[in-house]
Amino acid sequence: TQLLEQSPQFLSIQEGENLTVYCNSSSVFSSLQWYRQEPGEGPVLLVTVVTGGEVKKLKRLTFQFGDARKDSSLHITAAQPGDTGLYLCEAGGTSYGKLTFGQGTILTVHP
Amino acid sequence: GAGVSQSPSNKVTEKGKDVELRCDPISGHTALYWYRQRLGQGLEFLIYFQGNSAPDKSGLPSDRFSAERTGESVSTLTIQRTQQEDSAVYLCASSLQSGDNEQFFGPGTRLTVL
């Protein structure tokens, strides 16, 4: 059983389309992180959200933390081929020292 | 180097052989994590170190897997009697302290067991 459920697992879209990736759990977290991983590399942190209801924007990416701090979403506006990669959510506060990852969303943006 | 480094970057081995994977964390980071990632999948937690001790070994898939860390720096992940299902990318990450939100990842070691 996944502590963090990500959806969709796969997403294939055309350049210019918008998309949303979801990260859901029944647990409450002190913080939630989103990472992006390109082929052959390790994940790289995009953002950390800590406050319920928080919204953070990073250029065309908008991250939201649910009011109850159990879920989060990542919205990409006007996707570009450079956005292609594996997007992972990660939550802290589940137990000391251990951080939990979702299973990831593989995004492919076609030119 | 400024980032986390791992070696080797690729390792091909025969079934039944032992392999040793190395991770050099960012200097000063007390927490170190090992993950396994199968092709096109998310990260599977294996073990983490706070300093040289490993409070949580719950993710190690079998007793063929072990890890150690010395000098609060380098860590090695050892897989004995490798099996084909061990084939995956093994990622190492470090953070300033355990439970810290941001982990810095190395590029991974791609292990292929023939």
C-alpha cells in the first residue's frame, strides 16, 4: 500500500497543453516536496510546501498544498518538451528521518 | 565536488556475484539515504543513515543487502549473490540532517544482473 498515491501514472500530451498531477494520502504531513527527474539523473527538488492551502508558483508550474495537508497538486501551464520527465512527490513528518515518495508520474510532452 | 557522487555509474554483473556500490555525500550532510528505482518507477526506500548509524533498515529487501557508512561520509551498499531482480538504478541522497525536507541526489548506479 502506497502512503502517497500519485495520479496519473503516465501522461502524454502535446506541447502547449495544460496538465495537473495529483499526490494524495490519508495521512497528514508537515511538509510536501515535488521533485523532477530526467533520464539518467537523480531527482531534483522543485518546491517545498508546508502550510495548508499554500500555493507556490515557479514560472509555468503551480504547486498547491491541500488545506488539511494530506494532498497536493502540480499544475503545468502550456507544457513544453523540456518539461518531460518523472515527477515525484515526497512527504515528510511520517516518522523521524524517513521521507516517503509517491510512485511518480511520467510526463511526456510531444513537440 | 559540490554534489553527491556515486560510483560506478554502470555495473554489469553475473547472477550470483557480489557487488559494492559507493556513495559520496555532500560534505557536512549528516543524513544519507539509499533508494532503488526500477525502470519507469518511483523510488523504493532501502536504508538511511544518521551519522554512521542506520536507525531504519526496514527497506532492505533481503539479507543479501547490507550497507555501511564510515566517518559520517562515504557509504557503501553491498548486494551479495545478486539476482536478476536486483537489476535497477540505485540512488543515493544526502541531507543536512535526517528528516530534512530537501534531499540532494546523486546520479545513481545502474546495476544490470545477467
